[in-house]
Amino acid sequence: MMNNEAALNNMQLRMNKEYRKRELRKKINLSLRYIILTIGALIMIYPIIWLIGASFKTNSEIFTSIGFIPKKIDFTPYVKGWITGTQYTFSTYFINTFKYVIPKVIFTVISSVVTAYGFARFNFPFKKPLFGILIATMFLPQIVTLIPMYLL
């Protein structure tokens, strides 16, 4: 009887040690993953941070320093960019974009809802092939549809 208990305790100790080793390996593996992902994220985001910092620098400072924090914050590039060098200001371009985008978004949402409702609720001949064609057109790159839209 005593031998069985000793063997059982010995086996539980071994299992406990193996469990702790496994858990330690998991923690180390997880830590290494997060360290690698964090380093990768910092490498990916540095150019964006530098770009934002460079937008406040003068031209000479952009080409002489590699850091992203400017010595003196300069808003003149934003002012010059808003005014532009032509008779139109940036607000004209901004308004024109909204004149184009807002109706397009509204009509796209309406047509998508009506189409989805039709395919979801009604049974009609050639429903599956038509749905396949609809899905296939979504795989077309937008550049392929650009010329026909221009011709319209």
C-alpha cells in the first residue's frame, strides 16, 4: 500500500515538473513573439512618425537630420499647401471631393441594400448564376472599371 502511494506521489511530482516546464516554455515563447512583433511594429511605424515630424520642419532641416522631432515647429508648409499656387485653394478641392464622394456613397449603399435584399429574400430563376456573376465582378480591380466609367 505504501509503495503505491509513494509511486503515485513520485509520478505527480514528475507531472508537476513537466507541467511547470511546459508552462515556462509557453511563457518564453509568448514573450519572444511579442518582442518580435513589437520590434516589427516599431520598424513599420517609424517612417510614418518621421513623415509627420518632417512636415513641421524646414527643407534644410529635413535633409540634415534623421530624427523626427523638429528643432522648431513650422506651420508655413501647411498654410502654403492650403492656399496652393493656383487660383483655387485647397478648400475648393476638398468641397469638390465631397460633392463626388457623398452621392456615390449614398447610391452605393442604397443599391447594395436593394440587391442584397433581393438575393436574400426572393427565389427567382438563375439566382445562383447571377449571384456568382455579382461576386465575380467584385473581384475585378477598380482600374479595370475606370475606363468604362470615364466613357460614360
